[in-house]
Amino acid sequence: MIVVAIGVGWVMGANDAANSFGDWIGARVGKIRTGVALAGTFGLIGALLEGRKVSEVIGKGIVPPDELASMGISLPMVALAVLLGAFLWLLLATRIGMPASTTHSIVGAVAGVGLAAGAIIRWSVLGQVALSWVMSPLVSLVLAFFFYRVISSLSVKFGITGYLNRAAPAMLTASSCYVAYTWGANDVGNAVAVLPAADILPIFYACALGGFAMLLGAMMWGRRVASTVGFRITNLNPIMAFCSDLAVALTVHLCVQFGMPVSTTHALVGGITGVGLVRGAKTVNLHTVKNISLVCLVTPFAAAVLSFVLFIFLGFLF
């Protein structure tokens, strides 16, 4: 069980390192390898310090573990089906270089197992999560558009364009680290929330385990998706990337404080699209945005189907 959770965290690190440093890479501030290493490191810090806030909602808020236990259903088997369903889908999405949402994957997998078990599903909580999936990219898009428009106007008005260009790489590095921190805080529960819910590990140790797995995944296999997000949506300069990062970090971190598991992948795509729109819609690669959106739409259903089938299969085995 713990091995599977580590696998999910590893794939998350490989797939989602782009969430924090994709635009840093796209702005060519540094090497892809350096970016994904920083992403994994600050993701680990976020997981350790604030990972429990969202983990508790994912682990107990959608399908109550007490309900499953009262039905005589093995919680470790439930956790295994959830983790395997999410892991298999994320592995496929990462392999084809598309940034699938780990939040979508794990929430879909939890719902799929709940349906297979005939358990109570808290549809109101699921609805709130789905609403966050819609709102996070829109809020990030609007904020990024606003930040870049304001900074561009002020830099021209006060003649500080040269200063901003010189300071931009350092600003972008700091903002990307902040995004990585919020990514770790928000997303670590996607890998390990079912472990404390099934009484396998205390929540802090589960978050630490997931954070280290995310770090390893980012270091070992994070370059593929980071290149997709950083280079294929729109061409970024450092100021654009900074504005996108700031919008994403503020959106995700606010939601973490309320324990709301938003999609950092969606927020990032919204942020990059927002700064691109300041220069005109033609500068945005709508084909890439469409493909990413399609993957994110399919993800919860694909993970739900996989976990549903896996739960039935495991039931026959055990």
C-alpha cells in the first residue's frame, strides 16, 4: 500500500513539476533540470508544512471511511484501488507528455471506489471540488492578465522597463518557488490522503512520504511535461512568467487555507493563458490549451473507471 502511494507521489512529481517551473523554463531563466529540482524541493517543504489541510478533505470528505468500515469493507483495499487507479492514469498521461491533474485523478478514483462499494458519496463536497476546478483557472487567468497589464503599463509610464528586465529572473525564481510550495501543500494529499484515512500512517508522516516521492519524481522524469507547459502554450518572457506564477500561487494558496483541493495544473494553464492574452489571442497556442483541457476533462472519469474495476477485481482476490 505504501509502495503504491510512493508511486503515485513519484508520478505526481514527474507530471506536475511543470505546475511551478514550467513558465520559469519557458522564459529560459535556467535549465529544465534545475527548474524541476527546485520544484521538487519546495514542493516537499509545502507538503511538510501545510499538506494536511487538503489531505483531510480528500481522505475523509468525499467517501467517509467510517461508512465503508461499517459495511465490512477493508479500508486498505479501498486505499489500494484508489491509488492504483490514479497511478495508472497519471502514468499514461505523463508518458504522452500531457499535464493531467492529479487532483482530478484522485478525486475521480475515490468516487469510483465509492460507487463500486455502494457507499455513501458526499455529492455536495464533490460538487464543491468540481466548482473549484472551474474557478481556479478562471481566477488565475484574470489575475495574471491584470498583473501583466498593470506592470507593463507602469514600467512604460515610469521608465523602469530596463530595471524590471534585470530584476525579472530573480523575481521569477522566487515566484516559481512559491508556486512549488503551494503545489506541495495542495497536491500531496492526492498521493497519501488515503493512508491516514485507512489508519495506515499518521497524517504528518504520510505527507512527508508523499513530499519525498514528489521530489524524486520531479528530479527523475519531470522534464517532459515541463517542456510542454513552458514552451507550447505561449512564448513567455520573464515578466510574463512572473505574473503568471504570482496569479497561480495566490489562487492555489488561498484554496489550501480552506482545505479545498484545486487543480494546480488548471491554475497554471489559466495563468499562462492570461498573460498571453495581454499580447493578443493569436499569441496563445489554443490547440495546446484545447488538448490540455481535454485531458483534464477526461481524467476524473478515466480514474473513476480504473478504480471501480480495480476495486471489483481486488474484491475477487481478497
